[in-house]
Amino acid sequence: MIFVTVGTHEQQFNRLIEEIDQLKKECIITDEVFIQTGFSTYVPQFCDWKSLLTYSEMEYYMSLANIVITHGGPATFMGAIAKGKKTIVVPRQKRYGEHVNDHQMEFVEYAKKIYGNIVIINDISDIATQLEYNVDLKSIVVSNNEQFNRLLRKEIEKLVK
């Protein structure tokens, strides 16, 4: 099962929803798909969907999913990775009217440098290739406590000096 979530930001994310729906229509995606559509105006024709989910519904669909396709909100994509889900991140982009700026793109790129186990899709047409050919999507969960503690110590030392 593939769970697609676009979050609760008040702008549409039609680009992602339309692409997933089209891939389902063309049988490129053969798995069951559930999409949380948020404030998008496109209505999926080939996938199950609901605009907004409660926390427990979100957890339910996340638990069923083999693959999670998500916006670039850190809580969502890092939560999916922490649950061991194969995660594809499609950051919202300002140029498509999906957000007020490109902070999701910037943050996801930064997180990828640190964690390394994040699949990022900026060009929506790349998602089909990722789903068709990359059966080896990494869902590696790496504990970063040691690295975090080291960086935190450095920051504290800077403040104390």
C-alpha cells in the first residue's frame, strides 16, 4: 500500500496528487493508494482519498503503508523514516503555488546531507521512475543521537566561551 500525504498547509498540492492519480490510472502503480489531499483542488479519480485526517487516521495509514510519499514537512517525512517506511519526499515549491517560499526544498536537501537516507523528488515526472525501478528504496533508520549530542556540545561550547 502507498500512503500519500500533503499535510495541512492551506495551499494546493495538485502537482503531486495528479501525478499519483495518473500513475494509478496507467497501472504504473498497481498497489492500493490512499491520498490525504489537504487543501488541493484536484479530486483523485483512481485512488482512495480524504482531504484531512485525524492523528489516529494518519497513524493508521502510515502503519499500513509499504511506501510513504510525503511533502517536505520534517515531522511527516522524518516520522515515516523513523517507522522504517520507504519514504519519498516531494517538497512543496513556491513556483507552483504550493507554498509561500521554498523552505521545504531547502530543509529536505539539508536533512539529506545529514541523514543520507532521504529520496527527494523535485521534478514530479521522476516519481514514476523512482517507483518503477528503485525497488531498493532505503528505509534505513539510523540513530543520530551520537551525532546530535556531538553537535549540541559544540554549540554549547560556543555559547559558553
